[in-house]
Amino acid sequence: MSHLPKIGRRGLLLGLTALAATANARLAFAETPAIATEGDNRLVVVILRGAMDGMAALAPYGDPNYRGLRGSIALAEPGQEGGLLDCGGFFGLNPALANFHRFFTEGSLLPIHAIAGPYRNRSHFEAQDMLESGAEQRLSSGWLNRALSGLPEAPPDRPKTGLAVGLDLPLLMRGAQPVGMWAPPRPVRPPPDLYARMADLLHTDPLLGPAVEEGMRGRGYASSILGGEPARGGGFVSLAASAGRLLAAPHGPRVAAMDIGGWDTHADQSRRLAPVLEQLDAGLAAMRGQLGDVWGRTVILVMTEFGRTARANGNNGTDHGTGGAAFLLGGAVRGGRVLADWPGLAEGQLFEKRDLQPTRDLRGIAMGLLKDHLRLPEAAIAAAFPGAREVTPEAGLTRDA
């Protein structure tokens, strides 16, 4: 299988700048992509770009080492003012995830902790490539696109089975299988999320990092992206609601993918993370509202490229780590519990004495959904995750398993 050439950071910056320059253009995507029948299951994948801190989204407050490691960013226990939303006596959801907690209590949210893909080098670029490729090296196609080979093809006069929602076609959905794309009309000025992604990806580069920061300050983004007030916007909420509407169409797409940036919280994490958690929470609640009865046949997989350090750093943030958290939402999810083989937070239990030790492979979760929820044949699952013969599809994730 051919590999894409590596794109340098300067090339990436130029590409993102070109995207910003064409912000007024609407991508010409079908309004109602379709192939599924009314009874078919739906799968949505949401990528959290920037590496979400799993222990901030789903805190293991019952671990005796939790508060010592987290220090100033440790969250108050359930029942206290601004405290965690309890999920069974050991884990608690961040208070910004109120809708997630409602889904948990009704049995339609399954949080998964101490999980990671096979990648261990803590680079955003490489980790996102592995996350979307479904392999231990960057491929020219994504695992979700390859999985579509196991679904019926759309007729030539009909839109596609898979749908990418947003301004870009993610690697996850690139490949030989044709997919549709949809994005709403855009304002002249790109939304803060685009600039946030540029800042997240390039902040460590000694040449481009300062240049991007200076340029963004010059455009008035200092308060929303570069360490001032956290960005607050409804872009993801609107996209998620639109995705739900399209998926709920009687012959809507069966598979959709979208993403949300802003998770790279090296400093001032508690203040900067709450707004993006709120956007995720509100967005998926809006998607549910639009899905209607199709919610009962839907699974939403929320995943990120890696977790973050177990210990807080000197800037009240966290750095790139390994093990983290993922979430499954939807009426088809067998939720109301936390799925975790918890490794513990004592120093000897941490990965390389700094990160949460992964005890689950994210590929196994995705493979389980392809097998039991989308009912794909083994050949399609093997094509989606080449080289993962040692990974077993996770069973029992959905009510239809």
C-alpha cells in the first residue's frame, strides 16, 4: 500500500493559511447524502484534536494518588461545590459534561479509561496519523473509509454512505471508498477553532511557533487562543446538530466523521478546558436532539490521539502523555458503567513513570463497533485495521451485540 509523503510544518502552515484565505467559499457538498434504509444503524466518529486530558474529563477521584499527582488541577469530589459528576463511586465526569452525565444515568454513555492506540512517541502529527490510519504507520487512507468496503455501495445517482462533516476531509475518511462532505456557509473570517488548531500543532516549533503566535495576536486572537480568555464558540454545536439532521434522514448516511480542536492544554488547564468540554457536551446533545428516533440505532465514538501526563506541570497544565479516555454515546450503547482496567497512579504503575498506563487498545473498541454495530464482515474489519491481528474486537459495547 502506498504511503503519503510527509508534509513539513512549513507546508502545513501554508496549507492552513490557504484554507483561511478561502474562508468565504462554501464547499459544494450534498445537502442530503443518503444510502441507508430506515432501520440501519449509524456510527459517528468525533476526533478531539490536541490530546484531551482523560483524567480531567473523567477523573479517577477514588485513586489514592489522584490528588497528589494533579495538585491544583484536581477536581472537587462529587457532592462538593463545582464537584465531579459521579459515575459509580470511583470515576467522575468533569462538571462541564452535564449532558454526558445525563446520558450516563440513562444508560446511553459508556466512558472508557486507560486507553490508547499503539503509538507511544507523543507527537500530535504522528499520533493523529496513526489514530486515523488505523495502523502503526501513516497510510494514504483512513480506517473508517476502508471499513466502508463492507457496506452496500451507493447507487451512481445517490449520494454516499459515509459523510465528513466540516471544512476538511480528515484522513480517517480518505481512501478508495467514495464519501460525501458537508459544511455550512462560512463567514468571511475563519472561526477561532481553525486558528486554535494551528496554534496547537505549531506551538513547539522554534521557528514557526513564535511566528504563528505573533501573527495571531496581530489578528486579534490573543484573548481567545493564546493564553487569555478561552475560546467560546458555537461552531461545533452547529455542525453536530447538522450532522444529526443529516443522519436522521430516512435514507441518511450510515457513517459520519467530524472533529473539534482546542485540547492541547499545556498551561492554565482548568480554565481553558472547561469551554471546549462544554462545546463537546452541548454539540453531542444537539446531535441527539436532531437524531430523534435514529438515536436508538446510533453509536458516537469520541476519541483523541493520546492522553496527557498524570502529573500537573508547573504551569497548571499537562503535557503530552499516553493513556487517556474515550467515550461511546448513543441509544445503541450499553452504557451506564465505566469500562476500565484501571492500572493505578502510583509511580511504579505509570507508563515511563509519567503517564497513565494504557490497558486497552483503541483499535479494539473501533473493531468491536464495526463487528457488532455495523455488522461488517471480517474481511472489511481486517482491511480497516491492517497489522492488528493481535487486537481482539471488544465485545458487549452495544445493545445489539
